[in-house]
Amino acid sequence: NAGVTQTPKFQVLKTGQSMTLQCAQDMNHEYMSWYRQDPGMGLRLIHYSVGAGITDQGEVPNGYNVSRSTTEDFPLRLLSAAPSQTSVYFCASRGQGLVPQYFGPGTRLLVL
Amino acid sequence: GQQVMQIPQYQHVQEGEDFTTYCNSSTTLSNIQWYKQRPGGHPVFLIQLVKSGEVKKQKRLTFQFGEAKKNSSLHITATQTTDVGTYFCAGLKAGGTSYGKLTFGQGTILTVHP
């Protein structure tokens, strides 16, 4: 199993550009989520999904969209990038119940 | 909403000293999980505690879950340079669904001076 994969690893954007961060998992997990990590801020939840076709907002959803058309994939879209979105983005997945959460390797995003 | 506070935010120790990080939830938890993130890496699951008052050990690491299931601690005995990283606690709110949001503490950044 590859676990949770994310692409790209690094990305530089200009203000106003849009892009999609890809996330995929091969563990048949129903629960997937996106976090951003900034220095001293811990992990902040952006959006999450409890299954295909079901998504909900986390604590910092503004400026981001998600969709979940399949169990495996959970892309994160930046609609119009802003310098405040410079961060490290982690995708994570877990199964049902009191089980571990698995994180992808992260995407480092710089918005100029 | 549910909040999980973790202290301290930073901890600097000399190699060989002990280290403890504490986690406190505003609500009763179903479980507490601990994760470690090495510098430049991603969080990796260490352990889960479910029972009130539970204590688990992994070599030099000791994890405790409070009697009221609202607090937890991670204690490292005789730190080594390999212990460097950020330690996060996370928990599910008791009474919620198993698909509930896992709430993370802010993390404790541990540095170890050789």
C-alpha cells in the first residue's frame, strides 16, 4: 500500500492564480481531511469528508474548495491564491472508529 | 466547540533529561491519540489510549489518559537526539460519531541539545 499520497511536493504560485492539490489514499478509508500547518499554529483543519459525495468545513475553510467524487481521492482547490495561503498542507485519512489517522507527506506552497 | 490545549509550546532539554507534554480537553474524550512529527516530515501515529486512567509505555515513552478522560500526558525518559520533533495529541469528542472530527492540540516542539 502506498498509504496517503500528495502531489505536488512543492509549488510556487502568484497571487490570484488557482491550483489543485491532489490527495489519494489506497486504504479504503472513508474519512479524509485537509490541514494547513503554519509555524506555531499547529494543524488547522480546512475541510473534511466522511465519504464519497459528503464534505464539510473545518475551522479555516475560506479560500478553499473540496470535492469527494470517489473514496480514494480528495483534492483541495485554491480558488484565487493569496500570500496568506503560504503554508504546508497535509492530507490525512482514517477508517471508522477509534483508529489511527494517516498523513500524507505534505505539499509546501508559496504564494508570492 | 471542542478545544484541546497542549503545553508547553516549546521545550528545550539537554540530552539525557526527561520531557513531558500535557494535553487538556474542554470536553470528555472517547480516546486520545499521540503523533510525532519530525522536522520537515509529516505527523506519524504513535499510540492511542481509550480507557479512563490508562497508561501505556513504548520503550522510553510513557503515555497516560486521565481518569476523567479530559487530559493526557506524554513523558519521555532520558531524551535522545532522535526524540527531536513536534508532539501532537488528538482526540474524538465523547458521545459523537466515530466519524467525528479529530481535534488536535497545538503541539509541543521538542529540541534536544547533545
